Amino acid sequence: MDLRFGDSRPTDEERAAVNTLLGPATSAWEGADERSDADLRWARGGRVARERRDLLLPGLHALNDRIGWISEGALAYLCRRLTVPPAQAYGVASFYSMFSVEPRPRTVLRVCTDLACATAGAAQLCAGIESRLGPGSGVAVERGPCLGLCERAPAALAVQAGDPVRTAVAAPATVERAVLAASSPDSAAEEPPATRAVPQAGDPSLILLRRVGVVNPSDLDDYRAHGGYTALRRAFAIGPAGVIREVTDAGLAGRGGAASPTGRKWLGTASSPDHPHYLVCNADESEPGSFKDRVLMEGDPYALVEAMTIAAYAIGAHHGYLYLRGEYPRALRHMEHAIGQARARGLLGDDVLGQGYAFDIEIRRGAGAYVCGEETALFHSIEGYRGEPRTTPPFPVEKGLFGKPTATNNVETLVNVLPILTRGAAAYAATGTPGSTGTKLYSVSGSVDRPGVHELPFGATLGELLKSAGVRDRLRAVLLGGAAGGFVRPDELDIPLTFEGTRQAGTALGAGVVMAFDDTVPLPRLLLRIAEFFRAESCGLCVPCRVGTVRQEEALRRIADRSGASAADDLALLREVGRAMRDASVCGLGQSAWNAVESAVDRLGVYA
């Protein structure tokens, strides 16, 4: 693509897609067809337009949703509207896997080939689909990373561009169901209820999942009848400082993998003299095997709206962003409805619950980039730049989104705030262990009879969790923490599932991914798939990750194919590359890309 504005012009449909988001162009400087006399006297746009740079990602979504791909003319028109250099916009558009800057059919069928789906027959599924939907079918079949539907593996997602865009999920997918979803999304079978993903649904001992399957997720009154908005009322009663004190005393740690103390993060943001403050909910769970946040948003969306309102009140923010994974169309619909209903009922807006506090939530859709799970990369994505991480300090509590103090939490972390305020910090902290308080959600998949999201108190062992999920015989290994985590052996199931317990065992709890594999799973091929994932998802910003993930994949492929001169030499290379990535990569993607492979070599003796 040319690095300047070329002669390509948008079609009427492309122009309409952008204008629906931004409104019609008011001058020729912004791309209007007619040049007025005023346009000849002064230029309009400039700084005002550049301040809307953060609308670049929504604009790309608007084009991709309506047309199916992003042409040079469409991109040029969007760039004129936002005063964004075309080269930069092209870099953003080509960064995300869900966008295409090359012509493709209006319908795209994405078939997951990641860990859970690979062990459930994704390769045979893809072959069958591709034999039915070849060239000329009007459907582009794409093999891709995890779709967050691991409890129903194998999975496929069909997206049909148009006004409106239509989506359909086939999971568990067969060739027939996937083809039906792609050819006629409206005729595809309705998605199962959220209870399908919660084997414990209805259990009175549940805390975070207690409403899933019990409350109608689209009914605000039903939510309030089951305790909804009790926590927000208490938050207003005790004030922002009181909320932060309760969260701190409860010992709430982040559930996204880093386990950062939530109260400390909120206090740092609230104390910053710079304004405005922002709240960001990171709902871009792209870790292979993770789907707990999806289940919460689909089954209990008002809980997240309430929790975000409490968090924003505590840190002094009046605007919050929900950065929602692009592969979650059902969660998007539920969250849009919940936010709209809360706004209509005075639970969001200029005067929340009549307390004189203003807060609203804006949804920003991701577009397929694992690295955007890292908070600084997520900020860049919202701001309209490539989702590349930045070095810290300064930390987000000082300079985060738009350079302002920002608190970032994932869905599970935020929803934990509700029982803290309704039950009290002491009662909350009484569950779990002193170092890991409360309960934890686990995304369990693989060789189990009851895959789905399981809730257990911190301190339960890995064996107890697998028993709850109905682990099958001939267990070979368990991947704990997802692709960025590590493998453990069947004789290590007494590991306590706490932040400190998994660290002492030489592994990581991460976001709570637990994938069980029996002895029919070829682990070398599984490791190669993990390496392919990290190579594909590296943003390329830093050399250790950009080069290291490629070298790791090459070495594992040589070992798997037995095409190298010496497996021992490749293992030595893997260790050297792994150390370099862990020590020198800018963000957690590169730092953790070697973890699973290392654990498989050292704990499981895969290549012994």
C-alpha cells in the first residue's frame, strides 16, 4: 500500500459504513465530495480530528463488518476523517488477525486449531470443511487460534459481513454444522445457555457463579431481585476511600495472571493528582484454554456493569472502557444490552442512583491480538495505534490510557468486588488462604467429562478440581495456566491451587486455565502448536520475542519431523533462546513463550 493518500476512492457502501460511525463529512478536507467556498479559505479538521484518533479501531471494525475487508479507498477515507497518516492506519489494520486488507469473501469461517480443539479433532474438521467450502463457495475458511469455546471443542465461528453483520457459532462443530453456520448464520442452531459452561450451576455454595443459570441475563429486574446493586449502594454509603479499604483488607489479587494487589492499584490511581482518571476492564481473554470471563459476561452481564461502576467510583473515574474480545459476539450482545438498560434506568450516566456521581461505559472491541491482553498494549489499541506494549515505568496508575492515571482489571477480578462489599472484607478473606483469598474460577477442558468453568476456594488441590470435572483415565499431563503456563505430571495433582502454592511447585496459576491430556495426545505436536501460537501472536516490537519465537518454532518442528541433525543440539538451542526471551523481552508474551516447552522437557521428559 502507498504511504500517502492515493487516488483510490471509497464505494458508497464503504463511505456509509464510516459515516454511520463518525457522521457525514462536513468539508472536503474530511473527504466530502463537494468543495465549498469555505473550504478554499481555511482548512478544517486538524487537531480536533486528531483528538478522535481513538476511533480508528471502531472505524476499521465498521468497514470490516459491513464489507468483509478494508480496501485502500475505504482506509484512505477513514484516514481523512480522522487525520491519521495512511501508513499508520495501514499498520494498525494489518496488525489484527480479524481484519483483512486484501479482498476476501463477505463470509469468513474461523475454525479453531488450538490446544483443546486440536485434541478434539480440529484437523479432520478443517479438512472436511475445506472440501465442502472451496474456492467459489463465497466463504473464506481460516484456521486460527483459540476462540474461547474450549468446553465445546472443536469450535468454529462464522462472520458474515453486511448491515448488520451476522455471526454464528458452531460448537461442538461438525462439518455440517460449520457449513450451515457459514452459509446461513440465521438458520444455525441457537447457542446453548450459559449453564452449559458451568457444571456447578445452581449450587448454593457458589459465589461468583451463583447467578449464572439462575438469573435471566437480559433482565435487570431479575438481577436486582437476586442481590444486584446492593454492593453499589454500600459503596456509596462508605465512600471511595472506604471501598478501597475494603478491597485492600479483603486481600483481592488480580485474577488475570499477574496477581497484582487490586487495592494497591486502585489507591495509586485514586491518589494521582492528574486528571481525568480512567477505568479499563480487560475482557480480551485470549489465553488458549481460557473462557471464564466469557461465561461471566454471557451469564451475568449486569454484575460486570455494577462492578465497573464501583471500581470507577473508588478511583475517581467518570469514563470506563470495556475492551471486549472480538471473537465473543454473544458476550458483546449481552454486554451492549446490559449497559443500555443500566443507562436507561439511571444506573449509568450523569447521576448514578441519584448520588450525583457520573459514570458511563464504552465498549471497544478487540480484533484478534493476544498481545493486547497486556495492559499497555491494550491502551495503544484503544488509542488507535498498533497494540504494542511499552516499557514501564511510568506505570499505568500514573500514566496509562491517553497518558492519564488508569486502573486496569479483568472481568473476574472486578466481579469479586461485589461479594467483598456485600459480605464484608473479613468474611471474604475467611475463604481461601491468607495469601490467596476468596474463590477462583478455572477454565477446565480436555480429557474431562464435565468441561467448563468451575469455582473452588483457593487452596483446593489440582486433583480436587480435576475430580470435580470428571477427569478421565490414562491421564498423561495437565497444562496449568494455558500456553504461557506449564505442564505438571499426574503424580503432582496434590499441588495447592494458590498463587504461592503453584509458585513453590515451579509452575503458575495464571488465569486459571486447566487442560487435561490423556495418553492419546501427541505432546510433541502440542508443543509445536504452542510455539506456532507465540510466533503468530508476537507483535514484533522487540528482537528477543520477534526472533526467539521463530527460532523456537523452527527447532520444535525439526524435532517433531526428525529433520534436524541432532535433537540434542536443538534442545540446547531451545534453552538458549528461551532464556533470552525470558530475560530480555519487553512484555509477558515473550517472557512466557518458553514456559510450557521448558516444563514439558524437564517435568515430562517429552524429548528424552
